[in-house]
Amino acid sequence: MDTNKEWYKGLLLDRVVENLKRRGFDAFWCKTKEEAKSKLLDIIPATAKIGIGGSVTIRELGIIDELIERGNTVIHHWKPGLPSEEDFQIRREEMTSDVFLSSTNALTVDGIIVNTDGVGNRVAGMIFGPRRVILVVGINKIVKDIDDAIWRIKNVATPMNAYRLGLNTPCAKLGYCMNCTSNVSICRVTTIIEYKPSRTDFTVVLVGEELGY
């Protein structure tokens, strides 16, 4: 373990947590994804219905199976071969869950949450619908400001997600944004959450490791 890196990470995460709290969010940080998963299992009631927004981060935590095994109802649309209408209904059901569990594409140092979606269900669930929103955010997603957040989304997160989904977009081939107008583009809805939505309990869990795209 490099103590210099750990020192820097701690200061950065403390700063972001402080700024998130200033904006009305509940926020804390964990050193590792294992610690984050343990905290989530503590704060999510075993009786809660959980909606999972499309998130590589949440799947990297390995928490979904544990939630199901302990008795939580877990609603998630990432299931191979789902018919279009069933996929649509599951996405809607996720947004009326007790707890909506997802991540963000980018988070500024001063606590602003920035996302771009293709369908829009993930960003909609962050804003209104679920009784509680919990975002898990790897340290790799922290950026300087909104401009850097948009750059990260277009040139880091979206190319990897487009490649993962097997989409025929320029970024899935080149690895960076070409501002395309492809009919399969996943850059369709961009949201900037500056303060906690007034009717939603909202927790941001930062992790001192890389998670997701």
C-alpha cells in the first residue's frame, strides 16, 4: 500500500463528502468495495424492494445476490433476452422501489452529480420516484467541474458502455466521442443534480477504489 496515495485519497474523499453534505445529500466514504457492500447491507432494510438502475458499479460490488438471498425483492432489467415490453415494465417498476441503487457517470469535487442516459430511466430514478436513492461512486468518477464531468461521460464512460453493449457507434470503435447522431446513441438525456431533490432521501457512498466506467 502506498501511504502517499492513501493520504491523498482520504483528503479528496473527505472534501467531496463535505461538499455533498453542504448540498443536502447524506454522504460517506469507504476504503474498499467490500467495506461499501457491508455498509449498504447494514443501511438497506431487509424488507425493502430494491430497484437497480443500469450500473456496472453495482454489479462489481457483488451485492445483488446477497440482497436476494437475505429476502429483499430486487428489481433489475439487466437480464439476457428480455422481451422489449417486459424490459420496459421492469424499468418502470425500478423507479417505484423503496431503494433505488445505482451509480453516477461523474461527480464533481464540489458535489454535483452529472449523468447521461440513453433511455432515461436511471436518471429519472435519481430525481423522483423511489423513496430513497443510494449512489455508489468509485474514486475514478470524481472530476474537477461540470465541464470535466461532461468530457468524462463522452470520452470515458460512454465509449466503454457502448462497446459493452455492442453498439455500432463511433465511440464504440474509436474510444472517444465524435458527437454522433447515431440512432443507437446512448447520449440522449443529460442531467445535472446540483442539490438533493427536495422529496427524495439521497445517499452517496464514495469508494476509494475504481468502480464501474
